Amino acid sequence: MWATLLFGGTAALFLTWALSALWHLRWVRRLPVLNALLEPGRRCPAGANKCSIIIAARDEEARIERTVRHLLGQQGVEMEIIAVDDRSSDRTPEILRRLASGDARLVVKRVDVLPEGWLGKCHACHVGASAATGEWVLFTDADCWLKPDVIARALRVAELEGADHVTMAAGTVLESRAAQAWYLLFLTSLLSWFSGTNRDRPRSYVGIGAFNLVRAAAYRQCGGYQALRLTVIDDVRLGLLLRRAGKRTRSFLAGDDLMCHWGHTVGSLIKVMEKNYFAALDFRTWLAFAGVAGTVGVMGILCLGLLSGSVTGMMGGLSPFLLIVPSARLGRRLGWGWPCAVLVPFMIPVFLYSLINSTVVTLRQGGVRWRDNFYPLEMLRAGAVK
């Protein structure tokens, strides 16, 4: 009796997850092409305003030049690029100065000392935004490359839909189908956030550091990076600040419109998320342990179901494969084939490990190590935006 209830409940859990993902996918889309956003006969966005692009760069000599050149190649938009060299010790300052000497649209700011009570990246973004003169501010990363018309398209969407914030989940350069499956499961966990913001649900918010385009007036009104100065997941919580200020967000899947080079393998993706997963739980140890215990319990039921030989047990044990359906649809929107979606159920234990790893590393260190700086856990818990 109890076994049947457990197996049936587990099957219902994954069925609900899969159906919910499919439902939310109705409002999760790629950024429209420029021709679909323009009035007939118009070659560039109507009323396009100046955009200030902020890059916080620390020891990015391998990628910063290509990143900046992609940004300088943006079409149909007036812009300035403010590259904040955040205490780099490699050739990043030299490369930025050379690029700035050849194009007046690039302005370089240097941070030599990190002020007390700030995270390094948050401070660098604050420095850049404080110097911005555009009607819009785009925060992007030093390892992200944009197609030439992406900013113009995002500005046009904001104009058409009355949005103050446009964000995109970046595409990634992945070396295996397993890494693609990991990323599909990660995006699946964000579908309700994207759907909620695109439907203007009052409690929904999202922000992605690879592409956070914000109306400058809205950014200043919500407090910006001054409020986020001790927030590890600053990109997401910028979306929260904007929602609290009553601003409208539109969120998209970037696919190959915006390629980010922050992880290529499953192992490197886990490492990138090491500082983020526990932070997303506001460093609440009890919540992390509850999540781990719940996931381990479900996985145990799945294994018992497969070993039981009963029809109900097999239904419960195989129910994670229901996630293949929404994952395949999501992968198709990203231009990927279906085989990577088949591997998505096998990434659930990997996500469990990612949470355990993030929690254990943070607790063992007593804080977060980020960009060669250490931030104590007590400071992060007290100062982060929640």
C-alpha cells in the first residue's frame, strides 16, 4: 500500500513537472528578428535611444578584445562602451587602452582598490553604471559575444512592449551532449521565471548577467548596484529590485544570438555554479539540507521502483523520462537535436551534486571566494538583497 502510494506520487511529481514545463514554454521565446519588429519601409528601430554597455573585466586577456569588438560592431544603435578593469594583473588593461585609442565609443575605467562592503563585480558594475550617459544601460559579461543586431532588437522589443528591462539566457559553447543536457535542465528550472515575467505576473522576476538591459531611469530608481553591493547572484536580484519598483521585464532565450563562454563541460559548469546555488537559497543551511534530503529521497524511490518489478513501481522509476518531452522542445528552440534531451533525466543527480558541492564548499570556507577575493558568510547573509 505505502509502496504503491510512493511510486504513484513520484510518477505524479514528474508528470506535473513535465506538464508545467510545457505550459510555461508557451511564453518562453527567442528574441524576434529585426525585420519582424520594424515598421514597413524602416531600416532601423524607431526612436532608438543611446545605450551604455557596461563590462566588468578582471584578468580577461584571452577574451576581452573579441568581446569588445563584437560590441563595437553592434548596428542600429547609438552606444558607448564602459569597460571597467577590475584590478586586473594580466594584459587586460593594455588591450583595453589600445582598443579605446582606436574608437572613442570605448571608455576604460580602472579599479585599483575594492572598497570595504562591496563584492568586486558589483562594485565594478556600479562604477560603470555611474559613468553611463545613455537612456539605457546594458550589463554584460567579458566572455559574452553578441550578434550585430541584438541590442537594436532588444531595444525595439522594450519599446513595443513597454518594458524597462530585457534579459536573455545566453547560449553556450558546449563540448558534449551531456553538457547540453545539463544546460537544458538548468533552463527548465527557469521556465516559470521567464513565463511569469512575460505574462507580467506580479511576483515574477528574473535577470541574467550575460544580458541585463535596463532603462537608466528605472535602474537608478530601484537602487541599482548600490543596493546589490553584497549580493552574489546580483544579476537575478537586479530583476527583483526592478519588479519591486513596479517595472516590466521581458525575458528571452538567446540561443546563438548571444554566446557565453563560461563553461564547456559538465565539470566546468558545476564549478561555475559553485558560488551560486547556495547563494540562491540565501545561504540558508536548513533549506539546502532539506533540498538535498528531498532529492535523495525521490532518487531512492526511483531506484526502488525500478527494482520492484511492479507496474506502479516501473511507472514511478521511469517517470523522470517524461522530462525528455519539454527538454526536446526547448532544445529545438536553441537549435539543438533531440539526443541531448534524452540525457536530461540523468542530469538530476548532477544537479544534486552541484547543490551539495556549493553548500559544502561555502560552509567549509566560511564564505565565498570570487575573483580572488574572499567574502565572509556572515557579511553575505547580512548584506544581500533578498
